[in-house]
Amino acid sequence: MADFEIVIAGFGGQGLLFTGKVLAYAGLLEGRELSWLPSYGPEMRGGTANCNVILSDTPVGSPIVQHPNVLMVMNAPSLDKYEADVAPGGTIFVDSSLIERKVNRDDVTVYYIPATRMAAEAGLSGLANMILLGAMIRTTGCISEDTLPDALHKVIPERKAHLFDANMKAIEAGRAEVA
């Protein structure tokens, strides 16, 4: 399996750190070497947030991702900040409901997914992150789709366990968008 150096970025409150945690936990279940490094601004919601996730078959030397081969962005400032850092041949997932501009590079693969709009229309408000995650997993194969339900069960807090099915529905919507 390939190594994946992933940056997930947007505003606080969009579920970005949760998305990274799901990826990391799935990697753990698959016996991968991994790192999950969250970073967020001073505001809990509305400030900037991002996380670096590394999934590897060899030990991870540093948790910092300088040149991601996968970028998932949910706001324009994050696309502005990280677009140039993506490794040539990498993949970028853009929430096109929230980001109007197009990626300025032609050496990366880009998926424009209207995740926030899709989530609202499907009654899955707040789960645009899971739609993008579904698309990411389907197109990159960074983790096995079969591992995802177990990872979600472990990462969703018990007080929110009732949201498991909604999260899976959002992930499936993302998978279907890029199928």
C-alpha cells in the first residue's frame, strides 16, 4: 500500500479534526504506521483548523506534513494556504459549495464536490466533512472502505453514537459522487 500524507483544513466546527481522527484510527486498525497531528486557532468554532495525517507502511519520522499528496479543503483560505504545497501528482478535494475558485495547478488531480450543499439537501447538516472523506477514501484508497465502520464506531463519542448511521450515509454520498 502507498504512503499517504494528508492535510485536512478549513474552519473550526467543520469536523476536520474528527475526519483526521477517523482516518488515523482506521489506519491503526489496519496495522499501519501513522500520525495524527491536529492544529487549531484560538477560537473553538470559526477559527482556522487543520490536521496532518500520515498513513504509512514504514515508521513515521515526523508528524508534520510539508508536501501532502492528499489535500482536503473546506474553505478558501485553506485552499490559498495549502494548494502550492501539494506534491505534484497529488490529489485535492475541494468543497465547491464553500470555495468558488478553481485550483490553479495542472499537475494535481482535483475533485470539486459540493459537500456542504449535498449534506444540507440530504438532511445531513454538519456532515460535509464525511462526504469529502467518502470521496477521498474511494478515489485514493488511503484506507480500506471495509475498515471505516469499525473506525467510526471507535471514534464517535458514546453520547453521539446515534449519529453513526448519518455519518455512514454521508460517507456513502461522497463515494457515490466520485464513483
